[in-house]
Amino acid sequence: MAMATAAVASVRLATTNALPRATQRSRDNEACSALNSAFFKNSIPSSSRSSRKNLKTLNDGSRKGICVRVKASTSDMVKEKALPADGQLISRHEGLDLYEDMILGRAFEDMCAQMYYRGKMFGFVHLYNGQEAVSTGFIKGLKKADYVCSTYRDHVHALSKGVPARQVMSELFGKATGCCRGQGGSMHMFSKEHNVLGGFAFIGEGIPVATGAAFTTKYRREVLKDDSADEVTIAFFGDGTCNNGQFFECLNMAALWKLPIVFVVENNLWAIGMSHYRATSVPEIWKKGPAFGMPGIHVDGMDVLKVREVAKEAIARARRGDGPTLVECETYRFRGHSLADPDELRKPAEKAHYAARDPIAALKNYLLENRLATEKELSAIEETINELIEDAVEFAEASPLPPHSQLLENVFADPKGFGIGPDGRYRCEGPGFTAGTAQV
Amino acid sequence: MESTALLQKVTAGMAFRGTPASLLSSSSASSHVARIKLGSRSVIRVSRLSGLTVKATHLNAYGFGTMPHNSTALKTVNKAVAVKTETGSTATAQQGHELLLFEALREGLEEEMERDPTVCVIGEDVGHYGGSYKVTKGMAEKFGDLRLLDTPIAENSFTGMAIGAAMTGLRPIVEGMNMGFLLLAFNQIANNCGMLHYTSGGQFTIPIVIRGPGGVGKQLGAEHSQRLESYFQSVPGLQMVACSTPYNAKGLMKAAIRSENPVILFEHVLLYNLKERIPDEEYVLCLEEAELVRPGQDITILTYSRMRHHVLQAVKTLVSKGYDPEVIDIRSLKPFDLFAIGNSVKKTHKVLIVEECMRTGGIGASLRAAIMENFFDELDAPIGCLSSQDVPTPYAGPLEDLTVVQPPQIVFAVEQLCKH
């Protein structure tokens, strides 16, 4: 795929009257296809007919859709950008940086699969293969102080944010040197140092937490009068989550209070075995942004340069205090939902279609075609990453398992919460307490 | 320490004899002289024993469950009562100020919000409306809309939002307009509030307070009459306290806000208008301790929240019949103060639990198990437990009265147990 021209075209982000890319994909589900075409051509739901009268001018002065026709929001940030004078969307250094991050994500996840099948890690492990462009494109645009909040598919978000691969691998092995001391596991990657707020097992759970982190930023600015507080929070979640109440409730609150947050939907079309089109009445998730008063953007999530352009705008918008953005990234996971998923429902044709749009291969081609890097340099990066991953595995293998005494640690921030025992002392003060029981 | 002052402290800490709510105003330092004459032998014992020098152990012996150590903890004063230096005679000077329970909560809230600018309140109608039970009345004008955040009706999400804010440096207080509404926030409370400190390996703390009115009110209907303490008690990582008087409401509110743990503070709809005289000075109570309401010899009655007042009503009858029950307001629903409870059991050897929770899986059920496990040899009788009926609270008045424990039932239960 010619990434250069595609990249230029992509910066015109408003998908005004064009059919969103979703419908251009080959799909086997004829019914959904027909439904969508019909919707786009001429259906104006009656609710939005009457609500046309109530179209309000929203915060940033533009009239945003209750969708009358199939119009995405035309927000101010969406306009065609001119390429810089040298015709490059990205510098060599930036390009290599992105490439390295995506290779790290891919190699790490592949190693996870290996380790899982060798019995080094257990439980539910959800791999991110194929979606690297979203993580890299967004998180590489953040500062260290910015917050990232994710779901159970969180290994690569943690890695992109800067959590060392050693710590993530140790956590997966359940070792005491893991980022959560082995207490969280695959689905609960947290890092206070790198501001990764999780890692949540239930979908939708992390969105309010992300909203809260954004609220803290606003509170610090306006109540504590700390002008340096300009952290942006990014909440990552999937298409299945977009039918969950917490999603809508948080869109409402974020827009209401203009919180510095970006809601990133990683729409990989499948929630385990439930196709997005079978679960959702209006499959275009980006349309739900304008319903709450924020721009709704749809972007090709298999193309890291496009994602990066959108991310830059959305993050800048949040940082300057203009409020939240909803970004729907069309992406795909090359593996099953988790390592336990037989992945039988997805058609081979669909998988092949997306395999051809592998974000790493696409970036590689772009870098080579635009002579931003040589084959040798890219191979060297891959080598380095492979060594890093090997080192992470060795480190995790060699790390100790948590001792029994760790069981009761961290249940409470203040262990007085375990209460006063029959002898009149706080139970946590008794010798050998942590090797005992938690009964309260 | 000056002897009169100690005596005032001791007697005030051991509260009044059984009185219904309206007479609680006599609780504090004023009538101590008269009370000693009527009252408990244990007070007299204190005054004789030590020559009134303060030793923590003396207080411990009476099951106060005072903090067993750490006299250097400056801020936390247990059962403190303002003792102004007396100018004239002991009798009449009323110290402290009188207020209603919801005002006491507000006072505690305001003091903490002034003390720490990261403390904020998040909930429905907490700002401009002043709270559905007026706990936050007037505070939005004082502290601003962002510190008293009026939320849309989205309990799960705004509780989650408070958790995210707590993780990133704020100290939010979530108000459930009615505790029952927090059922919608169960996902966030159980998964994130309780467990996130652990699953993050201790990296993030959640210094959040979740509070709201619960319990059976006056014909509010089934859904507004819920007791959630039994549902939340199994969630690891949460602390739960229940307030029952203006004095402990303010003290527990302040302690909960200052705690690094997530704390659920259970208030009761019918107790908001309780009036009491509380100290002018700042005081913070201990979250993990129980409160000795009335010392006694014959039986230990463990209770909390509104049932404390039903128990005290029953105690009036019991005293007139010659019984001497010891009443302990357990206050800390999770964890239980096994020290105070144990000391009492060792003294009386009989226990009656009176609670408003449902019988099945309630606080009483857990408490019975804990007492049986720890103090089996001290018991002369099976542990009695009076709980609410396992019935959705009906609207009709007489039926509603049947679902909760009433004083005559308490009297009867004590009589039965004391036959052992």
C-alpha cells in the first residue's frame, strides 16, 4: 500500500460524505453491509429529524451533528494539512522510534505466546498483535506525566508508555519483580512511575478511572491553581465496550466538564466471538462523540502515521483545555481474543485482508521507500529488540516467586485496616502477621 | 493530668445511661458529677484506683479499646471531650456546641476541606442543592463547584471517576444520595476501590470515602430502605464504619477522610436529626475502634447505627427490671474491634447482637462467627442475634416496623439469654 499518498489523504480526517472505511472492507455479513449502505444513503432516523431543531452550537463554536445525513462531525481540528516542505510526514528519527516501538510490541507479544504454551504463564492472556499502530501512534505522543488507562489487552500499552519489558514479563510470570509484584498479572499492568493506570479485567471499568485522572488535572489547574498541570489522559478500550453504560456516562461527563482526555476505541470488530455488527445498532462508533458534544474521529488504525496525526491533534486539543475527543481506530487483532480462544468464527478472508495491512510492514515499506532508513538499520533494530525480549525472559525466569509473607501486603494502604485483635494490638503489628490470615 | 479533668474525660467517654435519642444532649462533660453517684462502679473504680493519673492501660481494662500504643499520635484523640478550664463550680457550664447529626457531618467535612485542598465531594446534588439530606449545604458557595461536584446520574461512572482521581492525587468523598444507589457502583467499589491497591502491587492508593444514608426509614419503600453493609463486607481492601451520634459522625467522617484506605461510612436516614452537644475542639476518632456506650455486667449487647438507639431504649426497661447490660456500639463494621468486644465478652459471658442488617449474611452473622471463633470458652450461652427480617421492606407502616428490631424484642432476648 502506498503509504505516502495514503498518509496525505488521511489528514483530511473529516469523513464528511464519504463512506467511512468500515464499509469499504470486504465483509461476509451481507445483511450488515446492506443495512449500512441503506443507512448512509437515505435514512434519517426520526429522532434526529426532530432534533434538527435543537441543534445547538456547541462549545467550540461549530455546529456538530446530531446526524442528519451521514456526516461525521466537522470539528475545527479536522482540515487538510499541507505536507511540510521536504514532503515528509515524519523525520528519520521519529520513524525509527515508531518502528522500534511497534517491533517491541510485536516481539513481546509473540514471546508471550511462546511462554504461555511452555507453561510459564497462566490464566487469561490477551495479545495485541496487529494493533501496534494504535498504541505506538498515541502513546509516543505523550509525555511521561500523561496518563494511560487500558483494558486487559494492556501489555503493549505499558511497554509503549515506558514500563521496562523486564517488569512486564516478570509480572506475567507472576514473579515478585513484576511491575505489580506479581499480584496483578496479565490483565492488571500498573505503573506509578510511568503513569499507567491499569490494566482492568472488566471492560469499561477503566474508562471512569481515566476520566478521574483527567478530572484531577482539571482540579489541579482550577482549584489548586497549579498552571503546570496539563496532563492528558488516554483511555483505550474496544468496540465491545462501546455498548457499555460506563462508556456513555463518561463521554457525557468528560464533555460536560471539558476534561483533558482522549477516548481511543480500538475497533477490531470482534468482542471475543461477537461481531461488532451483531452487537451494535449504530456500528460507527465515532458518531457517538458528537452526540455528547465532542469530535468523533474515525481513522485507519493499521497505519501508524495516520494514527499519529490524529493523536497529535487530539492530545493537543486536550492539553490546551478544549476538552475530550473520541477517536475510533479501525484495527484488527491477528490472534484470537486470548490465548485460550480457538478463534473459529472469523473468516480467513477477513484475516487475510488485515494481514496484508500489517502496520509494521506498512511502516517498514514507508521508511524504505522514502529512504528514511535502510534495510540493515531496520534489521538491527529488530535484533536489538529480540535481545531485549530474551533478556526480559531470562530476567523473569531468574526472578523469585513472591514469598508467602507477601500475601497480606498491599491489601490496605494502611494495614491498620486489618483491625484490632483480641490482644488489644493492631493485628498488623503482631509478629508474623503477614504470614497469617486476613480474617477481620 | 489534673484529676477533675481526667474524671470528666473518663465519664464522658463512657457515655450516658440508656436514653432515647432526644436526651443524648446530656452526654458530654456537664453532668459527670451526678452520673458518678448513680452510675457505674467502673467509674468509681477508676477514680479510686490510680489516683487519677493517666495510664492507657486503665482505660483499656474497661474495654474502651483505646489505641493500645502510639500516644504520640497527636491528631487522633479517642473519645475526647472538650475540657475547658473551669472558672466557677462544676455544675452548669455547658461546653461545646449543640448540633444535629447532619450538621456534625458537615462540620467534619468542612474542617477537612479547609485543612486539605485536595479533599472534594462528588455526588448527585451535593453542590447547588446542598445534598439531599443537607449535609453539604452552603459548601458549594464556600468551596466552589469543582470541590462540590454535582454529577449526572451515573453512579458507577462517577464512583470510578472518584477512584481515578484518588489514584492520581485527590481525596474525593463520594456521596450516594441513598446508599442503595451505590448498588449501581458495585463494579467500581468492589473491583477498583477495594482491590486496586493490591492488584497494582501497592503502587496506587485510593484514599476515598464513600458515604450516604442507608437503612430503613419512614415508609420509604423497599429500594430506598436497603442496608448495604452486608453486601460490601466481603470485599477485600475496604473498611466500613457506621456512625450513630453527632459526636461519632463528625469524628468518623474526619478519620475516614484522613485515612489512606478506602472507607465506606454508613449513615442512617433516620438519625440525621439527632441532636447532641459536641466538643468545640478538633477531634478525630479511630476508625477501627468500638465505642463503649454503657458499661455493665450481665450481658454484652453489640450494635451499630440506628439500632444503638433502639437498644438504649430497651436498656431503660431492662435496668428497671434489674438487669445491667453492657452496650457497645461496634462502629467499625469491618474490621471488628475484637479487643473491645472480647473484653466485654470476658466480663459478661453472654452476647446479644442487635443489627438492622438482614439476617442472612449480615454483619451479625460475621460477628457471631468471629466471636465464636475467638471467645468460645468465655461464652455461657449461644450468641443471640436480632436482625431485620429477610424481607424487602414493605411500604405499610406496621409491616415496616415488623421488619426491623424493636425495643421489646431486645428486652425479651436479653431476658432469655440471661437465664443461662
